[in-house]
Amino acid sequence: MKRKMVNSKFTRKYRDLRREIEGRYLVLGFIIFFSFLVLTINLFAIQILNHEYYAQKLEQANIKIVYGPSAPRGRIYDRHHRLIVDNQAVKTITYKRESGIGRQEEIEMAYLIADMIEVDFNRITENQFKNFWLINHPVEGNKKITSEEWRMLEERRITLNDIEQMKLERISDDDLIIYSEIDKKAAYIYFLMNNGYYFTEKVIKSFDVTDKEYALVSENLNILPGFKTTLDWQRVYPYGEVFRSSLGSVSTQQAGLPSELKDYYLSLGYSMDDRVGISNIEFQYENYLKGTKNKYQLTDGKLVLLEEGRRGNDIVLSIDIELQKEVEEIISRELIFAKEETNTEFLENSFAVIQNPSTGEIFAMAGKGVYEKDEEFLTYDYTAGITTTSVVAGSIVKGASHVVAYNNGALEIGERRDDYCVKIANTPEKCSWRYLGVLDDIRALQVSSNSYQYQSAINVGGAKYVRNKPLSVKPDAFRIYREGFAEFGLGVRTGIDFPNENLGYKGNSLGSGHLLDFSIGQYDTYTPIQISQYISTVANGGMRIKPALLKSVYYPSNDLNHLVMNNEIEILNKVNVEEKHFKRVKEGFEAVMLPGGTGVSHAPREVMAAGKTGTSESFIDSTGDGMVDTQTITTNFIGYAPKDNPHVSFAVLTPSSSHRNNSSRFSSGINRRISYEVIKKFFEMYE
């Protein structure tokens, strides 16, 4: 009976387990059935309903897109559509290592190419030559290492690089004497084939490839895997060195992206071997000037052209290249002439900017430096200094100083003041260039009174002046002056479309004497382009306009008929000044150019110019020891014409034009001569 009960329990457990297993199988079977159903539906959708879509996806996944070399860049024209930068086709022989090509095969091809073209193998370095010897003589190279040195390598006491360096050092002239000229040519060609990034195309020869060399290599490309004969391009300059440095440079095919700009250009989607603008206008307008490369599809080892490339857009600059040429020649001529004058030993450069005050367009901007070589004075281009060099402005800022004084109740229209010397306790006297009597606000500009501005600065600073007593101006006075000057473009970036614009020097002292210096342009310094923007702002009635070198952009063609865009005038701010006060400043600038004014000889009378001269004290390091030790005189002129309806402004600046010594007080008139000749030339060309 007991046994029967046990069997019954076992039977029940067995039936329960069987039912559970069958249930699980049922669930598993349902899951499998449902999965197959989903899979069948998806397969039906992919193969039947969406067959076309997925076929295209598969095709796209297997398509490899390849781009050709950098296309020629756009042309650059001056404002009158005279061509100033173009492209010229250049026969080029290049090499790019193909998959599976080893060192020995490359050396064999180097010898083949050496028989076909001429290269200057003297450019190869001694180490490069020795490396070539090692590749060709591995056994002899290994023999130059002692057994002890090999053991040291095994014991990791020296590295493989150390071994290779030892081999190079032990290659003697006797080892290399076996090489003939053809060997040396092959060595140099082999170096060119492996120079730079392995995945880029290497230029073996360019620019001076003869027709015979080009044809010979082209005919043998079947036995020279990786070599190509192509037509590359180079920039050419119909006006030679005129405005040359400002136009900028383009990287070579061999160099590709320059290291200092690599990350910048890669972030924009460029390839390592692309040719790009690397300085000045070529860099500034890379986005317009760059060409579009040929786009190919790689199919079964063959390239199929998908999109034909084109050269970049053409740009038109505001520069008048003929005027630019004349201005550069005037500055160069006057610099060389001035260096023969007394007290000009520290004269190094001069700048001129000619601008349209109503649009901001720059007609010409030129900077020249001068140096002595073999007892002869020569000049070089220093136009980049127009945006980077700090100049002590001097009295040319007095128009802006007047506006600050008017705006802050420190000066009234027609206010008359005695031109006395200002003496602050424990400091030297501060005077005008000579005693000028009693003056009103217009006469103060005409004869360039320093004392008049000192008295305005004292008023702006809220101070009470007593001769030979301490003077305490409010610290806020510097901010008031600087903010007022900034409205004209002094001490702030002008926004010019040219790289590397500096701000000039800003003093950090808040001393009363320095505030007086600031008011006459003897404290902070400014760049030539800031000074040009300042006089343009005065000329146009108080609108600070962004200076512009770009005038328009055109789709590439031979006739400049397909306009892409015109550069718009950009007004940065309006000077905060009442019209009656601004009128007084302009009347003062007009008086400067009349008999009795300091600028009477700076422009031809017939052009009816208005302007302001400036003579400032500069201090330089004359010995190069890092110590400022010499005082020089900087002479400047700013102006515009005609005075009643200005359509041109001028800024001519010559730092350290003279040096006053004990034996002679002579000051060169170089800045006056440049100003006169530049203005005269402009009106000869435009009137």
C-alpha cells in the first residue's frame, strides 16, 4: 500500500513536469513562429516593396568618391578691372606611391626618371645621400656596427635609431665616391619621391620642365607606376612687385596645407595636399578665390568624372593699381632722398593711405622701408605695417580732442585762450612749438596750439590749474578721452578686411601730465589704418565706416559680367557730436591749409584740401640693447579734398623722420613732400 502511494506521487509529478515542458515548448514555438513571420515580412519589404531603395543604398555604399588636385584660384582685379593676379599653366611631374610598391622598385624608377629629366642634385644633403647608400648597401651598412653594439641592441641598452645613426656617421667619403652623377640624380629623385606625407602627391619637377622631358616621362608612364605628368598652375603678377606683399601668397602643391594653418583648414573640410591662401588677401578671401576640384567616381579601378571642377571666383579690389604704383614710387624716392639729408639716421619707413571717406574703399595703401647696402640706399615693401605698426600721432588728433572737449563742456565755440606754457609741479614745462598769442578754437587748430588742448584736458579732468602746483585730474578723464577717440577709430580695430590688425599702444598711467600728453597725441599710439579711418570720419561728417579692400566678387569668366556679390558699405558708428561743434573742427582743418596754417605746403592749393599736420616726439632703442635711449621726430599729415564735398582722404605718416642733435636742429621735410606729391598724383589721375 505504501509502495502504491509512492508511485502515485511520482506519476503526478511526472505529469506536472511534462505539462510544464510542453507549455514551454509551445511558448518557444510561438516565439520562433512570430520571429520567422517578422523576418519574412521584413524580407518581403526589402526584396519586393523597397527593393529599389535598398539597391540604391547598396550601390552608394560601394561607390568611392575621389577628388582631383586643387583647381586654379580666382583672378584678382583692381577697381578699374585691370588684372593684377592671374594663373599660369605649369608642366609638372609628380609621384604618389601606389599600393605594393617597395623601396627597391622606387629606386629603380628613380634611376629611370634620372635618365629622362634634369634635376639639381646638389640640393641633396649629406645625410640624405648617406641614407640612399644604406638602402642600396644594407650588408655593408650592417658591417659598420660592431658585435658589441649589436649585443647592446639585443640587451636594449641602445635603440635601433642609435644603430642607424652610427651607420650614417661611419659612412666615409670612400664609400660615396663610387657614385656617379646619375647615381646622385637618382638619390635626389628618390628623396623627392619620399619627402613629406606618404599619402600626398610629391612634386618631382615643376616650373622648368621642358617639352622633351614632359613628353619622355608621359610616354613611359606604363613602366613608372605612381608617376604622373600634369598641368599645375602658379600665380603670376602682371604688375610685378606693386602691392605684391599685400596680395599675399598661396601654398605650393608639394607643401599642401602649411603647418601653422593646418588645423584651421582641416576644420573647414580641406585635404592635407590642398593649395590654399596663406597670407594677406589670398588668405582673407580664400572662400571666394579657392577653386572647385574635379569629382570622380572610382569604379572597377577606373575614374569616372562626376562633376567638373572650375577655378575660383574672381574678386575686384578697391585698389587702383596704377595709383598704388605711383604712391609706392613716390615714397621710395623720397625715403632714399631723405636718407642723404642731415639727421635722418633713424628714418626707416613711411606710410600712405588713400581712402574714399564715403564708402570706406581704399584707393591705395603703401608702406616702404629703407636700408643701406654696399653704400647704397634701397627700399623694400612694408605695406603690412599699415595695420600693425604703432605711430605716435602727434597733433593730427587735435580734431578729436576738440570734439571730446566740446562734448564735455570743457570748450565753447569761439572760446579764446592765451597760449601760455603749462607748468605742473616737479615736471618740465609743456608749451606749444612757439608762443602763439591769444587764440580761438579754429585758430588753435590752424597753428596747432598745444596749450589750447592742455587747457581743454584740464577742464575735462575737472582740475584747477595753478602754475607750478600739483595738478589732480579725475581718473575718469582718460576713459572719456579714449571713448571719444574710439568713435573716430583711434585705439580700436577698424574692421579692415586684411589679416593681423593691431590696436597700437595704450598707456596705463593715469597721471595728470600724461592726460595732457594724450590730448595732443603724445601718449597712446595708433596704426596708420586707424588714422586713415579717423580722417575719413571727419571728412564724411562723423560716420565711422569700415575700411574695405574688397569691392565685388564675380563668377569666373573673362569679362566680369556674372556678379556674385557687391561689398556693402558698413557703418560702424556715428560720432556723438553736435553739428555746430563738428562744423568748427572742419573749419579749423580748412584753416590749416590756408596761408598762416601749418599745412599750407602739404597739398596743391587748387585741390582745395582740408587737413591737419602733426609733429611728435618719439623715443627709440637706437643701439638694439632693449633700452629706449634716443629721441626722434615723427611727422604726419591727414587731409581730405575737396573740403566742401570730400571724395578722398589722405593719411601720410613718417615715424622718426628726423633726429635732433646738438650740432644741427634740421628736420627733414620728407612727410610734407610725400603728402604733396601723393595728393597731386591722385588729382592728376582722377580729375
